[in-house]
Amino acid sequence: MDDDSILDERGRAPRAVTRYGEHPDQVIELRGDSAAPPIVVVHGGYWRPEIDRAHAGPMSDALAEAGFAVATIEYRRVPGDPDATVDDVRSALTGLKSALAGPPVVVGHSAGGHLALLAAATLRIRAAVALGPVASLRLADALHLGDDAARAFLGGAAEGRADLDPRELADPPVPVTIVHGEEDEVVPLAVSAAYLERHRAARLVQLAGVGHFGVIDPRTPAFARVVDEVRALAG
């Protein structure tokens, strides 16, 4: 079984919290030295309203300790209203320009990996590191992943929102690295493989013996590899 105990862990209080909108979910937690290389963390949870950024605290703390300026964003998660989610990520990244020392590497897990890949294709960022990402909405929909999480997020079939599907978009103009556990049963490796079929410049790092949550758990060797991949792109 994939060890998902990290979902019950909580990080330390951030050094600051800033807002990018009036909705309660439109907030950003800041950690680490603001002059350090900037990282934006986008949490997962299959875009569901009950799963927020809290479980990304340990990961964010660990990245700050590794020498990055970390901004962990929250975003609206409204079933059937994917544009609210995507608009929030865009607004958060835009609002962070004055707080970060240059374009960030966006690090996203699972549904957050989907959002990181969208950012790589459509926004001005330095690079993206997607961890066990929902890299193809169409395949996630076809496989009924997460009890039809993609369809619940979109409010319909994935083929109707190709504009939100990273696999269906043009090649990102920035470097993309995907880190995916070979034992991931939440978002199977085949979903990332489908993305690589279309976007051949992206890099896929497969981790043997690793499931869906090891890549965000600072207690695991898999997370150390994630830090290495982030550092390679952060400069």
C-alpha cells in the first residue's frame, strides 16, 4: 500500500501569508529567504474542496530548508468550475512577481502537477516540476481516476476542455521535469507517459518502488530526488 501518512502531517507556521484576492482560498504562504531561488508549490487532492494546502506544509518547509524561497499557494476548488482554479493559479503567480527574486520553478503534485504543467504551457515561469501529475485529463477521465475526479473538476467530459489538458496543449516553452513513482496507483505512470508521447522535450524521472505520496514526503529518499530535480532547474 502507498503510504499516505504525509496527508495527516502539518508544517510549521509560514513566515508570512499574503492574499491575491478576496476569497478565503486566495492566499499564499511564504517560507524561506525571500532572496533565494523562488519556488511555487501547488498542492494536490484531485481539485476537491475538502483537500487544501495543509498537507503541503512539510514539503514546503523542507524546500525552504534546502535553500529556496517557497510560496505555497491555495486556490479555489469548486467542482464543475475549473476556470476558477486555473484563474487563481494564474493570479497567484502574477501577484508573486514582486515578492520573488525572478520567475519561479513551479512544483506541483497530482492535481497540482496538472496545474504546474498548465502554467508551464501558458505562463511566464522558469520551469515546472510535476510530481505524479494528472498530466492528461483525457486519460484520467477514461480511467475514471479518483472516482471520476477529472470529470467532477471539469463538470463534464475531458474532451470538452482540451484547453485545460496539458497533454493537448502546445509544447511548453520552458523546461519540464516529471517525477513519477512506478508504484503510483492513484495516478498511474501511464498518465505521465501519455504526456511524454506528445511533449518529447519533457523529462521523465521514474522512481522504482515509489507510490503517489513518497514524492511529497520529506521523510523519504524519493523526496531527496525531488529536491535535486528542483535544484537543477532553479539555477
